[in-house]
Amino acid sequence: MAPNVKTVVFAGALYSAFSFATLLDERALPCIDPGWSTDDHATSAAAAAQFNTEISVLPSSIPISTAVSMVVTTSIASTASVTADTTSAVISSTSSSEYSGSCDNSSPCTGQMTYYDTATSSSNPSSCGTTNDGKTDLVLALPVGIMTDSDCGRTVSIEYNGVTQTGTVVDKCMGCDDSSIDLSCALFQVFASLSEGRLHGAKWYVH
């Protein structure tokens, strides 16, 4: 091969090697602005080298995708735990709220007991918005003078003639004085026959 031809081939090979090295460098730093200075380029290359070094210290047995998945799963589990704990706290707070009206445990009321036909139709529900089968459900109505909406669903302990029974508040008694209560037929019959009609001296309190 002639000397001039050898020179041309060597120069071409050198140019190709230089171009390939430049291409690799650009691929390693794809976000480099062409207008950056040489110093900026060197700084970015150093940062990339440090990033690669930090990644390399991860245990080879744990893929990066697995590590990311573990972080996301842990975060979701923690959020669910907080939500569950918060919900439990709200429920606990509601269920443990104490009755603060008249005729409570520390100051029971003593009055009369009568019975009534409970609301059985959803088109004409009780004052608590419920319907009940008075022949089987142990429910009652509190006196209108002390009854509040928050009393719906509370339980009432009743003691009469040596018998104690608990009923649930579902309504208000419009004709009862503040110390008397109106019971479903089923609850009244725990204490006496319906033929009695009205019982005096019943001791009761709201939980």
C-alpha cells in the first residue's frame, strides 16, 4: 500500500475512534446542553460517576424494581394502618360516650310504665326513624320532656317487682311525664301481663 494511502487510512481510523468515544460520552450524559462549558461537562460527568457508584453499592441480590416495590408497599400499608386506627378511635369514642341527661345511672327515675304499638311502617316511622315489631322487640319510648335525638339507640335498664330488663330507645312518648316510660308489648310483658295496663313504681335509668 502506498504511503499516502496508509496515512489516509490511519487518519480515517483515528477519526472514527474519536467519533465513537464522543458518541459514548454523549449517551452517558444525554441531558447535557450543547452550550455548556467544558467545566459544566466535567461536573456533570463527575455527578454521573458518583450516581453510578452509589447505585453499585446496592445488594446485588435485591433488584432495584423490588426495592422500589417494597417502599411503595410499606407506604401504602402505613397509610392503611393510620386510617384503620383513626376509624377505630372514632368508633370507640362514639360508643363510649356517656349519657348526660336526666335519669342516668347515678340518679335513676321512678315512675310509671305503659305499653304502646310501635311504628311498623317505613312510611310512618318512630321519632328515631325506625320501625319495630313490638310483639318481639324489646324497645321503648322515653318521655318527650327529656328525650333528645342523641338518645336514639341508647339502652335503658328497668327494674320492677324484682325483675330487671334492658330495652332500646326507639321513640319518644308524647303523653309521658318526665319519670315515666312507654314500652313495646314484648318489653312490658317481661314485667307483667298486658292486662295490667299501667305499672307504678318502676325504677329505670338511661345508659
